[in-house]
Amino acid sequence: MQTNKVLITDGRTLSCLAFVRKLGREGMAVHVGESFKRNITAYSKFTSESHVYPSAEDDPAGFKTYLLELIQREQYDFVLPTRDTTTIALAEIQDQLPTDTNMLVDTPEKIQRLNDKHRCAKLAEQVGVPIPTTYYPSETPIEEISSKAEFPVLVKPTDASGSRGIQRVETPQELRPTYHSVLHEHGNAIVQEFVDHSGGHFSIGTVFDRKSKPQAVHVYKELLQYPDSGGPAIQAVSSDPEPWVEEMLTILEAVNWVGPAHMDVLFDPVDETYKLLEVNPRIWMSVALSIKSGVDIPNVILNLATGTDTTDPQSYRTDLHYRWVLPNEILWILNGGDRVDRIKKIAFDRKIPVCYGVLSREDPFTIIGTLAQSADFLLDTEKRQLIFDRGW
């Protein structure tokens, strides 16, 4: 029975907001879920109903039980998670969903394999996808890595996202204590060559069908990130899908991937090679740029999940810019040294076409949602770390 109702989790994320706006405009009843009430998307006029569930991080069993009961009661046609923890949790219970409720989510095993930076880097090496030179302390003594590596290097937790926990190491003498510090704080870690971002930082957003074929691909160049050393894009521009993109997608084809995925790629100016940094097996934060550029990610996923034919355009706009003004551009200004110079850097020529992650004349109350959510995060120690514990 078709109800024309969908559930998008993680109302805190801009990806959830982008999906809600797109599907809500098309007349669907879009419900939003989150572990706290005052989240950005709950304030959107396109949100039909908002639900508060147990935290997938703190109470995964409670989260799964709540979601199963909610889905059974509401009889959603489609459910989409947008964060790592909710994606894995829903993947673990997708076989228990009602037969009329659809998702496009791969197995927990494949999600965890791509999320784990150690296993993902190993996979990239096996299938020939270029990555920064990577060392594995679980296989090679840290002293040997210190003598082999060219510095600076980055020590990366294997299971963290959003550049959280990464430490930059300038000298061989600093590597051992830094590695053990990261190990103590986050568990396993890898050591990776530092690639200068001056060559360009790119993102690939894609959706693979159940035959592991890409049905939508969008490429964008990240112009600014918060923080500078690494994090979500706060300014970006849609870019051409050049031949190197196909090479990156082979890592997803190698595991017979199904569903959405995001890839971080750097162009190394030293050897003029595009290098994969990581794979995020979920929806990407800047998906509003993909949608506004003409790549209809929400409907591609919805159609693939429900078995409906999908035809995504082979071309899209490559002149459209993206901005995440509130709160991240503000945080970026405050995070640097010369704030006047930073304000000048984020100023946009009004002739440049631009879309926004939050700001919308059509949906203005999300500004209130942003302020409410930001206040909630700043007053909560654990949530505050999600904002400030990024980069190095």
C-alpha cells in the first residue's frame, strides 16, 4: 500500500534538510527523525512531522526498536538515513522492515569496510585507486614508519569522520608519542602522507543501483572548509566529471556497492595525481549543491529503492556555487587569524550563481532552527566536540 510518506533521519544535517525540501516541494509527506527536538530540519515548512528517537550512538538498541515501531505504525514508502551511525543501524535491521517500506542501503559489513580507513586504504591499493602513501602501524612498527616516511604526515583514527581526531606530525621524533595519543583516544590509527590542498580538494557524490552501477554522479570542488585543515565544505562549486572520476568509482564497484556514497579526493601538485582520501558510505552534507546543479539525488535514490525506472541527466550545471553561511562560515571567520581578510574571502560577487545549505526565502524558519540547534550544541559538552573537534 502506497502512503506517499517518507522518513528521513538526522534532522541536524544539511543533507536531511535538502532531501526534505526537494521531496516536500513535490508533494510528499516527509517525516524527520532526530535524537533531539530542536534540530534544523524540524523547523522547515516542508517537514510534515518530526520524531525524537533514542541516540543511535548512545543507545543503538533503543534507536532500532523505536525506528521499527515508528516505521510499522506510519507505513512509510521509503526511509533514508543520512549519518554514519544511523546508516549502519538501519542497515542492521533492514530485513525486519515491512515489505512495503523501501531503503537503498547496503549491508553493514560493506558499510563498515568502507568506513574503516585502514580497510578502505587497503582496498584502494588492491584495486589500483591512487591514495596518499599509507603506513599501517598494526603491521609495521611505528619506529620503522618514522624512518621511512616523508614528513609531514597525518595520524588518522580509522573509524572517525569529518576529520575528527586527525593529528599532523612534522618530524620523525613526534610520530611515536602522537600515534600513541591518537591510539589512546580513538583506538586504531593509520599514518598517511600529507598532501597539500593547494592542488584542489574535490568531492564525488554518487548513487549505485542494485547491480552496482552508478546511476548518478556529481563532482564538486571544495573551496573552503571548516576548519581549514579539514572538514565539511562551507563553500564549493559544481565541477565537470573528468576521466579521473571513473577511476575513483572502481573502489565502489570492487565491493559491489549499492546506495549513495561520497568520496574525498585531493589533486597532488607534486606528482600531479588525483588521490582518494576516504569514502563515506552515505549521503554527503553538500547534497543541496548536487540537487540544485541538476542531479536529482533524492528521486534517483527513491526510484531505485522502490524499483521505479530512473533516468538521471548525463550533464549538469558546472557554474553553480554553494555556501554554508550559518553557522559554519561564521565559525570559519572566527577560527582564523586575520578576520577582516577572512570576511573579504567569503564575500561573493552577486553575479555568481549560488545556492545555500540553509538560507532560503521560501523556507525562512530554518534560520531559527539553525540558531536553536547551534545553541543546543554549544551548551552540551559532547555535542560541542562535534563542532570543534575537527582537523588538526
